[in-house]
Amino acid sequence: MENQEKKSCLCSVDNYMVLACSGACDLGQITDLVARKLRDNDVRKMNCLAVVGAEIKPSIEVFKTKNILMLDGCPVDCGKKILDKAGFANYIYLRLTDLGYKKGETPVTSENVNAVYEKACLM
């Protein structure tokens, strides 16, 4: 689905959320930048994964009603593990290493951020 089509189909951006691992490595930084770009372009609302990790129950219950895209950088799957532990069952998952990026070897460039952003827009 083209990004413009998806944007026009959203009844409310709030129904479409993105969470990012935002880890300390290069891939974590890319997930964070992609999530912010999705937010800035009104594709998805960015929310804080730490809210789920901190077990803030009211927020978790609201999050569970949303269409969530979880962006993880590497196979450690921190974001996925946090969501699974909190009982999330229905979310979209994108791991950057599955796209061929390598942890510790991927420069944080606009080209890499844009390439991941384009994939994320299709989800």
C-alpha cells in the first residue's frame, strides 16, 4: 500500500502506533529515528516502549486496542519481549537485521533511515 493511500485511510493516527526499541547501538538509533519520522509524517503515533516495560497498566490497556508496529533493531528482540511479557498478542513486527542490516556495522545515515522508513510505511 502506498504511503499516501495508507495515510488517507487512517480514521485517526492515534489508532496506528509505533514503538521502537531505541537501543544504544546503531540499529536502535535507526529504529528510533524511523519511529519519529513515522510520527512527524502523521503515519503512526509514536509512543514510549518504556511505559509497557514499567507496567503502567492504564496505558498498556489503551495500547492493546491500537494497531501497533514494533520496531526492533537486532535479534535480541527487546521490544518484542517487552510486548509479549505484557500480554500483547496482535502487533506488527519489524526487525532491522531481518532486512539485512548488521548490528554494529550499520551507519546511521539518512539513506538507511529512509530505507527502513519506506518498509515501515507499508506495514
